[in-house]
Amino acid sequence: MNPVANSTFLITGGASLIGSHLADLLLAGGAAEVRLLENFALGSPDTIAHLVGNPKVKLVRGDITRLNELLDVMDGVDGVFALAGFLTLPMSQNPALGVQINSSGMVNTLEACRHAAVKRLVFASSTAAYGNASADPIDEDTGFVSAGLSPASMLYSTSKLLGEALCALYTKTKGVSCNALRFASVYGERQHARAVNANYLAQVYEQIRAGQAPEIPGDGSEVHDYIYVTDAASALLAAYTSERDGLTLNASTDVDTTLTELVGCMLDAAGRTDLRPVYREDNRAVKSYSATKLCYTNKRAGETIGWSPKVNVREGVERYMKWRDSLAD
């Protein structure tokens, strides 16, 4: 039985990078209706432009900080994907609103799910929930380490931990079936300009296209686990369709990519062997948790929901750059 076919879904933060690709997957799976709840504080109409006019897609302007709007939009909904939330960069710019959205907004989303008897909610958490943990590997049992985090990163990380705890509580005591996914650095086609690590890809792309030497902060040894957006969307779908709930899982590629390696992939994809990166002092005003080693493992996701990523960073960068080229031409 296909749990997606003929079902109705709500994606909060629906006009987001991940939300737009998730909507594509749900529609391809035979969903009866996909509702996109969006206040456009962070989401962009451009991200979901390809969905405009689809009779199965319903765009609803609303805000997860207003419970009444969530109750209205969840009427008749089978599954909910809780993607709405502030990332590190907007959290640093407006902490009061970020805290409200990532905490009270999540409580409202779960309360509305309870009242609507939603079959399952899947929460988009983050590997930021580990902070500066240095375990090898970093699995779902690894604890949060706050030492060395910037204030904005700590605020974002703890807000995601709170969201996970709320999901676990509602699953245990309120009968709301929930799963949570800890996403690594998501990037790709339809990328917005709100995520710190995704912004760096955009910056390097623009420098390469202008024929400039791409700039790398520090010595280039900082690593991230870059997960392509289609893999992120497929992880959400797998977490929804799984027979198991109460799960918190890493959605990562398990590959550490240094900034130097990332820029090298982008130069190769652009065919710009004439350009060489330059290293600059790291003076970024806001940056996410950073390290020279991460070692995330997605083993548990494979064992419990049957998910594994399909797109490696080289292929993902090529897809991203082709998309950016199509916009510029």
C-alpha cells in the first residue's frame, strides 16, 4: 500500500528549498493535495513557481506562530512536514522572532496535528544538534557540545533540540506519531540565500562566473557534510512512510568535504582550470558550527527507514551550477 497516494499533506515552510522538492516527490507519489503553508518571511515565490497552476497544490499564506491558522489548514490533512523555522543567519538577525518560531511555532504545529488526528509529522531538525561534538563517528547517541559555538549557532542548535524533544513528548504522551531528521548542510537547485553554508556556494559561484579567483576563508580545512536537496526530500518521504516512529535520525552523506575541496569541485564543474583559489582571513560575521572533522553517520537511517543518499558532492555541485547558469543565461 502506498501511504502517499490519494493522501493530503501539509508542508510548513512550503516555499523553501527542501519544501519545493518534497512537494515534487509527494505529487509524483500520487498525493491528492499538497498544501504549502508560508508567510514568505524566508521562503520565496520563485522557489515554488513551477508548482503554480497545479490543481493539486494549494498555497496558504499563514504563520505557525498562530495556532488558529494551523488548525484551519490542517483540516483533512493526513501527513505534516514541519520545515518552517529560522536558520542560524536569520536567527542572529532577529533572535526574538527566531525563538518564537522555532519553539512556540513547533508547539502550535504539534497541537494542531493532535487536534486534526494527523497520521504522522516529520520534523526537519539539523546536525547542529550536535554542536561541536567530536566523536568518531557522530551518531544519534552523540551528545550536544556547546563549547566554542557562536551565540547564534548555540541558539539555533538548542532550538532544534527543543523541537526534537517536543516531537518525542507528543509521540509518547499525546499520540502524535513523529519522526525527526537531522539534516547536514542542504544545498541545490532553487536554493535560497538564508543558509550560511549554502550562501558560501552561491558566493563562490558568482566569483567563478565573473572570472574572479574564488576566496576561501581561513586555510580551507573547514569541513561540512553537503547533502543535495533531492536526497533531503527523499529522506523526509522515507521518514513519513516508515512503519516506525519516535525516531531521530541523521540525514547526511557521511562525507566530510573541506572548503578547498568544495571550491575545487566548483572550478572543475565550471571548466575554469585557469583560476586558482585565494585564501583570506576568516572574518565572517556569522558562521555555523565548524570543524576540520565531522564524521556524521547515516547508518541508522539506512537500518530503520531504508534511506541513503544518492548524490555525491561533485555531482551535486554540477547540478547546482547548471541551475545557476540557466538563471543567468
